[in-house]
Amino acid sequence: MTTTAASPIPDRTAREWRALDAAHQLHPFTNYKALAAEGSRIITRADGVWLWDSEGTRILDGMAGLWCVNVGYGRREMVDAAARQMTELPYYNQFFKTATPPAIELARTLADLTPRGLDHVFFTNSGSEANDTAIRMVREYWALEGQPERRVIIGRQNGYHGSTVAAASMGGMDAMHNQGGLPLPDFGHIQEPHQFRYAPNASAEAFGREAAGWLEEAIQAIGPGRVAAFIGEPIQGAGGLIVPPPGYWSEIQRICANHGVLLIADEVICGFGRTGHWFGSQTFDIRPDIMTLGKGLSSGYMPIAGVMVGERVVRTLFELGAEFVHGFTSSGHPTACAVALENISILHREGLVDRVREDVGPYFMERLGTLRDHRLVGEVRGRGLMAGVELVRDKAGPTFFTPVGRVGTRCRDHCFANNAVIRAVYDTMVMAPPLIITRTEIDTLVDTLARALDQTERDLPKLIP
Ligand code: PXG
């Protein structure tokens, strides 16, 4: 096959792109008036851990896109996998008793890769859809089991499970609940296990037991006969990089088992090596009934996500179920599946997961640890290649900043101005670089954050009255 067509994307100046963007796009999670006034930064290309903008500036991507570009940018093998599959069969669906080889092969691969007992997958296009699917599936499970009143799903404050109406209800983001009348009925939330905020001076073990106990209290308050499932990210990402204290997950597991409540692990961020194992569930020894995947499944090269479903639910769906009336046009999209397969094979071939656990992950945490002495830094926490640096007004106490988020946002802006993408969640600086990052690049990332912290400290009198 020969390709002769010119690129459908014309050459435009940065100014033109910015003007057209403001004129025609509504961005996700964005204040439209503020963005239109400021203009967006136009990212034009990328390689490894580096991005380039339309001015030609090179930027270190400390967030792997949005926690997803695990194998890094510029992978020719991924392009070839997509081109091969698009040439052979660019699209076909999996409705009406049809299937395609890439989807079947990816399903088999995921069954091997994920913890034992999770042997079936339902493909979706996004993490939000995966979580939405999980909601429908657990409620169908309980209906088939003759307990249709078991509908409530318990999540956590500042948990993030996506932006569809149901996934946002299951998440615990107040700002999202405040728009559009969320949460929907039959969702509950418990506090997240954020020790530094809720019990900084307690022992980690005692706090772990206390925080898991909030689930027991919620189940009792709702009524055990009404609770369908509990969902949690092994490490909460978008909610501020909350690493659970020791013993937390084993206690959660015990409480769920005790009440027959299904346990859903949202691995959309933690999956595919981020925490130094293939899945966060392995890092914390969680044995979920259902696991949702996304992001790193294709390293963001194609939109694809999915729900891994364990034996308990699968048996009921097979034996008692009629039709599961749910699915998307692109569930199991062949090109996305081919790219995901190549992505997994790169992770294997290059030993990237082991590298996170044994080499760059510990190095990253060690280098970030040097920031603990900075006047603004209250806590440094993380695992593998995901980390948070929480800023405080005063280390004693600690005393947090009010208003929340202003100092973090300023620090984030300084990071950007110094050409590193680092996120601020409230006043926690959050990083999740591509898994291929080198030690030298980690040094650059941490040095950039250190410089931004100094600049932010100098701004404090203007920021905080
Ligand atoms: N679960 C988790 C744990 C996530 O982090 C989703 C589900 C939803 O996935 P989709 O593919 O529908 O976006 C996510 C997404 C941020 C940020 O600013 C995080 C996400 C998405 C956008 C921004 O940290 N996580």
C-alpha cells in the first residue's frame, strides 16, 4: 500500500493555533474564560519523556501525559502495530456474536497478566466507561443472585473514577458533585486514608485500622443487605497521591469478605507498572473481584480501557444471566487492541516494571526525599514512579494553607515556566513520569521542582495574606 495524501493537519503559527483553539474548543476540566484570556500551550511533538511546544521549547513531562504514557513517546513499534492492523482490519465490532483476533489476543494476554482468578475482560474506550461498566455489572450480579436491593457502591472522598455521570457519582470529588446534581442515588463515600491530613501524629498501623474501619461503619449505616461493592484506587492518584498506610488494604479486604461486598480495584492509574508491579493490587496484596484498567494499557497511544472480571461474578453472569445489555461501538477496537498488545510486549521486553521497582522508583523517592528539608514541604510520599510532595504553611502541627490550592497552583505554574510538567492537587505537587525515565532525567525533574519551591516561597507574602 502506498500513502500519498498530505497531512490533514496544516502548518499554522502558534498564534493561529491559539486563536482557533479559543474560538472552537471547550477543554476538559478548564475555566473557559481564564483559558481564553491566557491562551493554551500548544504541544506539537514528543519523544521519550520530552514534549515540544509550538515555540520549540522542550518540556520534561513529569506526568506521562495524564498518568498514561508508560513506555514513553516516539515508539515506532506502536506506530507499526497500528498501521499493520489498520491495513488488515481497521475496525470491526464485537456485537452480534462476532470477535476479532486482536481483541481475543489482548483478552488472553490480560487474563495471564492480571492476578489469578481475573480471567475475563470487557473492553471499553476510557477508564470512565470501564467504571461505569463495573457499576452496571455488579448491580446485575446482585440482581441475578436474587438480591436486587444490593445496589449501593461505596467509594472514597477524593477518589477519582471518571467523568461520566455514574463514575463521577462513585468518585468523591466535591467540585464534580456540585455540578449537575450528583451523586446519583445509591452511592456512598467514606473518608480517604490520608494520614498526613487526618492523623499525622498517629502510628501508621493504628491509622490504617481506623481508616478501614470507616468502611465497616458505612456498611452498618447503609445496611449490609444494601451494599453491592466497594471501589478504591490502590494509591489514590488525582485525589492527591494518597498512599494507604500498612494494613489498610488487608483490613478493607477482610471487611468486604465479611459482608459479601464485592471489591473493585480501580487500576486505571496504578496498572501497568506504575507502582513497581504490574498492578497496584500486587503492590498492596489486594485480591479484587473486579479490576478496571485504562491509561497505561496502551500508554495512551490509543484510547482503550477495560474491566477485568473475576470468577465469582463471571460464574453468575454465565449461569444465571440472560443478555448483558451494555456495550460500546468501539469495545475491543482492533487497532487499539493491537497497540495495547505491542505496549505490553514493550513493557515485558524492556523489563520496565522491574526497573521501576528496583531501580528508578527507589531512586526517584530518594531524590524527592531531599526536599523534606525545604520550608514548604510537609510530606513526601509515593511508590514506584508516582509521588506527591505536600506543601504546608508550617511543618509544626502541621498547619495547612488556606485558601487551599493557591500555593500549589503557583508552584505548578513555576514548574511549567521552568519547563517541567508537574501537577498540583490542592497543595500537593504530583508526579508520574514515563517508566522509561532515566536517573539523569529524574535529577532534572527534582531539581526543577526544588527551584519552583524556592520561587513559590518567595511569592508567599503575596499569595497568603
Ligand atoms: N480511574 C482513575 C483512577 C483515573 O485516574 C479514570 C478512572 C477515568 O479514566 P478516563 O480514561 O475516562 O479519563 C481516571 C482518569 C488528573 C486527571 O488531572 C486524572 C484522570 C483523568 C484526567 C485528569 O489527575 N484520571
